[in-house]
Amino acid sequence: MRSYYLPMQFLLFLAIFASCIHGLLGVGRLQSVAVSGRLICEGRPAAGVKVKMYEKEFFLDRKMAEVYTDTNGIFQITGRKREISTIDPKLNVYHKCNYMGLCYKKFGITIPDNYITWGYSPERTYDIGTLNLANKYTGTTTDCLN
């Protein structure tokens, strides 16, 4: 039993150390991703809705970009990050469609790996289409700190 303890401790140390060095030195390859779509609420454009792109991390997600929908509810967002492994991007939408609370309703959309590009500019855009924010989406939560 004890012979496994030190190697596991060493591997954990190595993983944490590598993560710190990666963040400090910018090791890895630059990757980018783009997403577009239109948000509506009960058939009307959802203007001014906050849309954020994150890279899912083990402990704390890192924000890659943030935009707001225009007067027609349309948004286009592009994010990039330098990472050793393939990035794991997601989109969070914060809205108040049919919600009168102090905070915002939030739901996330995972961006498929085949829309990730190596390099500064995404080669293609993941189009989420038109989403009605009045609908119920899996994983919807309330967020006061966005």
C-alpha cells in the first residue's frame, strides 16, 4: 500500500507544477473558436443579453470572450487560448426572459471539438441557430455573479 503513496503524490505535484508553468510561460499551441446565433424571448429579439465563452478547466473555468446581443438578438463571439491539450470551450448565456428575479438565468452550450482551430483565427463558426430563451434548457441555473 505505502509504495503507491509516494508515486501518486509525485504525479499530483507534477500535474500542478505543469499547470503553473503552462500559465506562466504560455506553453502550448494557440487555439481559437467562434460561435454565432440569435436569441429571442417569446418571439421577440432578446437584445442586450450577455454571452460569455469559457474554456472548461479542472478547478475554475477561464473566460475567453464576452459579448452582448445586438438589437436583433444576434451575436458573434470569438475566443482563443494557448493550451497544451485541445481546449474545451463552452458558451454561457445570461438572461432575464420571463424572469423577474434579481439575478439572471444561465445556461451553457458545449462547443463541439470539430469547431476548434489551431491558430489565431477560427476556420469556421459554430452556429447555434435561433434559441428561444423562454424555453427550458437542461442545466439552467440562477447566477448573481456573472
